[in-house]
Amino acid sequence: MKYIIVLGDGMADYKLKELGGKTPLQYAKTPHIDTLAKHAEIGLCKTVPNGFKPGSDVANLSVMGYDPHDCYTGRSPLEAVSIGIALENTDVTLRCNLVTVSDEENYEDKRMLDYSAGEIPTREAQALVSYLKEHLDEEDMTLYAGVSYRHCLVVQNGKTGHDLTPPHDITGKPIKGHLPEGPLGARYLSMMKKSYELLKDHPINRARIAAGKNPANSVWFWGEGTKPSLENFEQKYGLKGGVISAVDLVKGIGILAGMKIINVAGATGNYDTDFAGKANAALNALLGGLDFVYIHMEAPDECGHQGDIAHKVYSIEQIDEKVVGPLTEGLAAAGEPFIMLICPDRPTPIAVRTHVADPVPYLLYSTAADLGCGADRYNEDAAKNSGVFLQEGPQLLQKMLSAGKSN
């Protein structure tokens, strides 16, 4: 039996008047997922435990079968692991976004225009981080370049307990009231201010502005944490697993869990990603010896943050056409029985442009048994109307395994 999780990050949403009172999931054309839905268990699952913020870190850990109560130490350490940073137990890490802020003279008076600096390409971002390192690195603080706008700050013998706001939570809003506070808050803010002075006239940013693109004119720190540890996935669940994602956070979870990281050329973490490439890589991995593959697609989440309805619908349709369809057909052609779980990690509604902790709709399909609950489609209403509710995210993987063992 093969096991596949198709994770559409932030895919669930609220009903939108622009879509005739439908959610993007309800509005999107998803014939392959609809075919599975008729024979699948559909329900709701609470993937974000009470007391936790609804971040991609907590939610993806949960769906991947790990209880955040037992293993969560912060978001940025997971990304640091993926980047290849060797952390000490006394290190504290922070996520460092390259962002676009407005041009008011006083830093405190600026607004957050773009949490991703226009999805800045990795090549440009790494050049900017390299430049910043020359001026901002200190004996106990080091910047590390990651992918696109996502980077990392490591603080030796650091402290946690800071008030740090994710930049995607304040898009279009004043940053006053959301600046770093806590033991090292003044130092973090000083670095952010210095970064603006260093970056505002950098040649890369001048070229971006000339091309009509958002400049990466400041760093923004958030998501602090300490060195994490996860139980080995194969030892925990008895499955040889792999992870496919363009996002360092999800790759970091896979690395810590001892899973195979499957890189796909053209995977971007947005709606222009190579959906078909991810499906093909997953199929090859499953037919090549892996038992379990976690296919993570960031596109719906990014579209939710941007308030981009059209591309959120498009992303869902691409997941159906380019991922779910080819995977189900490819495994069937190879004579491989499989169990597939389709779900978001947590919703990123267009209306609020950030994460919420609402339960997510899930679809659980098995080639070996009809799990149908009478639904014709997979969406938020179908999940709510099914009456099936899971109180904890790890129950999803447990349900998958139980379905596999019972057949």
C-alpha cells in the first residue's frame, strides 16, 4: 500500500461574493478530486491545537503526524535546518523576511507594503543578504541566506519571549505597534532600521523599481525558536517517507524526521510552480521504493496572503489537474493500491489575507475500500455536513494507516 498526502497549503477559505457566494474550493473545477470524493471519507479536522498560532509550522507538523505539544520549538529553527545551519542548543533563530516598506522618513511611521518584496528571486535575494551580512552581522548574530524572501538570523546564547509579528499579518498596515519588543527587541529593531538605510538605494532595488517591481528595502524578524528534535518518521510510523516542497519550513520538518527530501526543478512556492513536476517526482519516488510521500504546495496560501482570488482558484485547479489526476492514474496503471489524503494545513482566507485556526476539510480515499459518506464534491460545506470531526491533526495520518492495515 502506498500513502500520499496532497497538501494544498491554505487552500480552505470563506465564501466570497466575487465567486457568487462560493469558496475557491467550491468554485474551482476539480473533476479528479470530485471522482475520489464520491468514494472517500470527507470531514473536518482541527489541525491547530488550542494555544498555538495558526502558522504553517504547527499545522504541517500536525498533518504530518507530529503533535506540536511534544515537538514544536518555533518556526525559524525548522527553516534553519533546511538551509543547512548547524544549530547549538543555546542558539535562538529568527525568520528574516526581505520585505517592502513605505518611504516615510521615520521607520516607525512606515507601512508594510509587501511581506515578500514581490516574491524576489533567490539570486537577487542572496546578493542582498550577502551585502547586509557585511554591515549587520555581529559576534553573536549572523544572517543566513535562504530562498526568495525567506532568510534566517541566528543569535548565539539568545533569548526567547519576544513579541514579533509575522509581516503577512500586517500587509498594507502601519508597522507601528508591531515592532520587536522583548529582551533583544531594541537590537532587532536597530538592525531593521539599518537594513532600510542599506537597501533603499541598492543597485538591485533601483533596478527592481525601474522594472515596476517592489524593492526589498528592509528585513523583518519574526518566528523565533530554538533547536528542534523530531522522532524519526520511519521508526514512528513504519513507512519510508519523502517530502516534496519548495518551502524551507516543510523541508526542514522532513529533514528532522529523517525523510527523503525530493527536490523538483521549477518548484517556486507560488502559482507558477511546476505542479506536474511535483506529481511526477512523487510517482517516481513511490514506484521506486518509498511508501509515503508528502506533497506540499504553497500556492493557495500565497494567493490567500495576496488577496488573489483568481490565482487561488487556478492553483486549486492545477492541483486537481496536474497532481491528483496524474498520481491516481499513474499508480493505477502500475497496479499499486494507495491511500490518498487531500487537505490544507489550515485556511488562509482571501478576506483576511492571513492564517486562521479554523478546522480544515479533508478527503481520505482508498483504492481498497469504499469510504464514501454520500458527498459528491470535496469542499468546506461537504466536510461540515458529513458530521465527521477529528479533534487533532495527527489523527489524519493515523486514519490513513488504519485504512491501510484494514485492507
